[in-house]
Amino acid sequence: MRSLFLKIFLSYWIAQALFLVLAILVTLAIHPSGEISSVQAQQARFLIEAVQAYQTGGQEAARNYLRSVRDAQHVRPFLFDENTRDLTGRIPPEWILRVARGETATADSLRGRLGPARYLRQSMAASDGHSYMLVLEFPPQEHRFFGPHGVPHLGILIAIISSGLVCYILARYLTSPIVLLRAATQKLASGDLTARAGLPGTRRHDEMAELMRDFDRMAERLENLVNAQGRLLTDISHELRSPLARLNVALELARQRSGPEAGTALDRIDRETNRLNELIQKLLTIARLEAGDELIEKLPVHLEQIVHEIARDAAFEAQARRCQVEATVVDDCVVIGSPSLLHSAIENVVRNAIRYTQEGTAVQVRLEQGVAIEGDSLQGPEAVVRVTDSGPGVPEDALDKLFRPFYRIDDARGRQTGGVGLGLSITDRAVRLHGGTIKVSNRPQGGLMVEIRLPLSSAEVANAMDQRTTPVFSRGPV
């Protein structure tokens, strides 16, 4: 049982129900009903008068007296001698004989009061040397609350239901803040920085309410910090573009006015300027992706065309390392989103694989249709793009860090390959913006496998959007 609500609810309910049931039963056992108490107080007198009637008038007198007791007290009396013989000449039922022999508990005992049938038994030794016994049987009575024979069937049921209702309200009151806090935590973890756990206008001031308020303050602080970081990134990127543009103009003027001996230095400045321009473009792309899906295009995208186009371009670039890029398309998958962003996302992964795969090997790009599985349930069809290489792989503790901006496992290797650690960050944000997931794992035979999963669009949506517009698969910024 993993639910805290069920644990609290059932434990409180069971404890409360047991307490109420035991309280009712013990009360009935200790305090007999008024009817039994009244007869019990007179049973000694009934026995004495019944014996006197029998000694003076025989069976007929005893029968008449017991009949008067029955009519007055609404009980069935039986008079026995020491041999358990009925002195009125009747044949008593078997259960009455068991009471007379002491085999059945009577209403003056604890076990007898909790039983379905109610009896009283009284014995005495008379002056004639014989022993006599009076057995009284109370008829079953239907009571709307306590049921037959005084057993509180309906009373126990009402006690269990009422205690269950009280415990349900109490358990819900105790666990509802946890449910809200868990939902807000999941939203915050998924990237929704506006998630809050508290309810507006709540008057709770216990520990759980204070925890929710602390969480809301933490979430608000995180949202402000992240938004400030994003604004800073965007502002700096925009402000750097103007000086770089002027630097490029100055560089061209310097080429015209300088001699051949300055060409090497000017070429170096040109390369570094281009790298800085590329870095700023990537930073702007990340800032745009962080802005949300309201800024991206909503077009049907055929991933087959994107994969083939990326494979052709990447194969040309891979010739410098004597590598190949092999594309395998099992299914033509259609998703809804931005063609340029999806192109950049997949291309960044393929270029990264070419950069680190061993020379003379092939980078595999595979597109197929899969099924999203969450827990034990199927969520729906999705497009799966797998990119595998034969490189050195990545340490297991660094797999989750590959999508952080500017993260590089080895700074020296990053400088050699020219990477700045933004390509996979752009890929991760683009994929998540399209409702997909990305996963990185080491291959057993060596190398790295990057798996991108995107939800497939329904045929109806894709056809409707195809009629309105034709997607353009141009290479976007990386």
C-alpha cells in the first residue's frame, strides 16, 4: 500500500470502528437490558412460588402459576427437578434442556449476553430434600436499532459507517496538501516555473500549510532567477551582435589598407569572429526555445525527408575523417511542429556523433515508429530517431549533464573539435518543446546512442494542416 491517504484512512477507520464496536458490545455485556434486569431481580421469587404451587397442588397448580408468570413477564418459564424432569408434565425443547444442564450460557454471564438467545436459570434446595430449577426463556424481539435478541447489528453498522466518514474527512484533510504539493513539484520539474502548491485564500496555518507556502516562495524565487537569466542571456546576445557587425566592417577595411604580411593575422581575426557569431546565434536560439511553444511553427513535418537531408549533408562533412553516415528509414513518421527546429535538433546530434566517432567508422541514423510506454500503460504512437556512433562513449555520471549549456566532458577535447557545448542543449530544448523526450546511453559494444522520441500526429490533423500549408525543410540555425 503506497498511498499515504489510504494508510491514514484505513488505520484511523479500523481503529475507530473497533473502538466503537467494542464499546457497544462491552456496554451490552456489562449492563444487561432493562427487561432482563427486571426479571432477573424476581426470578428467585418466581422459583420459590412455583415450587410451593407444585408442592401444594401438583402439576396443574405449577402449570397455572407458570402460565401467570408468562403472561405477566412475557417469558417462557420451565420448572425442573434435580433429574431435569419438567414438573408441569410438558416435553421441553432440547435447547431448554441444554440450559437446564448448564451447557448453554445464560443472560447473567458475559458470554450469554453477547449470544443470540437469552435465558435465565435459577436453582434452589427445598425443605423436602429435593432440588428445583427454574429456566426462563426470553422471546426474540425485533428492534429497529439493536436488532433481534438485543444484538446491535444495525448499531454496529451505523458506527462503522459514521466512523469511516469521519476518518475519510480527516485523512483527506491531512493528505490534500501533499497531493497539491506533489502536483506542483511535478509541474516545476517538467519546466513549468509558474507552478504553485498553495490555494489562494486558504486559512490553514499548520505545518503542512507552512510547507506549501515555503514551496511557493521557493518556486517564485526560482522563476525570477531563471527569467532573469534568460533575459540576461538574450540582452547580452543582442548587444554583442552590433559590435561584431562593426568589427566585420573594420576587418574588411583593414584587409584593403594593409599589406600581405597582415593577411595571416586578419584571417585569424575573421575565424574567431565567425565563431563568436555562431556562438551568439546559438545563444539566441536557446533563449528563443526557452520562451515557450507559442513562438514555434505548427506544421506537419515528415521526418523521413529531414533524416535523408541531414544524412546527405553530414556524409559530405564526414569525409574529412574518412567516416560515413548511414540513414535507415523504417517508417515515414509525421509530427506537428517546426521543421527548422526539428532539423537543427537532429542535425546537432548527427554532427556531434561525426565529431567523436572513430575514424573509418559509420554513424547510424535510424527512423522508425514506436509506442510510448509510461509505467505499465501504453500512451500512443511516436516517432523514434536513434543516432549511434563508435566513439569512446561518455562516463555514466556525465550522461545527464550533456544537455546543459556549455557543458563539455573534456575541455581540451572540446577545443580540438571546436564545440562550445550548446548543440545538445538546443536539441534537448527543441525536443521538449515538441512534447518529446531525448535519452543518451552508452552502447555495450562501444560508442554512444542518442534516442529522440516525438509524439506522432494523427492522420486527420496532418491532412488538415497539409491542405493549408506546405512545409519547407530548410536548414535552421544550430
